[in-house]
Amino acid sequence: MTIAVLVVDDQQAVREGLVALLDLLDDVDVAGSAANGEQALGLARELDRLDVVLMDLNMPFLNGVEATERLTRERPDVAVLVLTTYSDDESIAGALAAGAKGYLTKDAGRHEIAAALRAVVAGQLTFGADVSRQVAGALSGAKPRKEGLPDGLTAREAEVLGLIAAGLTNAKIAAELFIGEATVKTHINNAFAKIGVRNRVEALRYAERHGLHAQR
């Protein structure tokens, strides 16, 4: 029997790309697609057969965490597999607390997504490689710096700023943190917007001013 999947992502190109990718898998049937959490809940109520919701997190109207929480309450027979750009600790913890059974970043390839879909349908928790390292670190008691961060920075954004201050390129930051370069760019863009800087030189000065040193 094929796996019935609902694709949820607010970016049309990403959504259509995921649908096209999943259509290539023999054991997957795309049951529908949605642009936000509200649409996803509406479709989940209408679909008689639905096994997995492939859920983005940062969406308008109803974000992925809130949609996951409501979906798992209304349709406990459906597994939520998060597929998002964000791999910071707060996003992972929020999704898992809401009831997600798996967490991948958008660096994941077709085979990794397919394996994760099969895993959550089988009742298993599954994580992408970079997310697994963070979850393992949290379980072992290695806690990221969370408190005392300025301007609403997350622990991961502060860590990336510290590595920028240490002179690392995006590629080297990605290797240092075991995440993809696209994820690094997202953290940098979010951090720059929060702290009001426009380039790496200004970010370096900010990091030095606020004591955001790389933990290596």
C-alpha cells in the first residue's frame, strides 16, 4: 500500500518541487498540497486516507508548530514529518513538543525524505543527520547558550555570529555545525535582520561588542 502524503509549504516553488519529487516514489501517493497550516488542517479533515503530513514551520496564518499540535489532536492516525529550513534548537524542540514524529531540513535529498516518510508511517521517530546530532547533544546534557542573548537572537544565530567573528566562511560554518550552507545563510539573514547589520564586518563588530565568541 502506498503512503498518502499531504505537502505543506508556503513557497509555491518549493511545494510544487516536493510534489514532483514525491511523485517519483513508487510507494508514495501525494494526497494534496497546502500553502499554510490552516489549509493543511482543512484538507486533513476532508481526506479519508492520509498517512503523513510533510510540514514546513514558518508559514503565514497558522505556522507549522501550531498546525502540528492541532493536527495530532484531531487526526492522531496521521504522522507529521517536519521539513524546514530551520534547524535551531528552539524550532526542533517546539515541533517535537507539538507531536511531530520526524524532523528534516530542506538540505535533505529524495532518498532521505523517502526513508523518513517510511519511518514515521512505521511509528518510528526520525531525524536528519544534523538534527540527530543536536538531539543527541541535548539528551547528553550539552545545552546551548539560551539566556542573556541580545536582540532576540536564538542560540544558533548567536553561535553563527560568533563563527563569523572568528573569520569562518559560510562553508566552514556549515562544516563546523554539521548543517547545510543554505541553513547557514538562513541563520545569517535572520541574525542580521534582528541586530540591524548589513554585512559581515558590522556583524563582527556586533559579536565582539556583545561577547558572542565561537565555542569550538
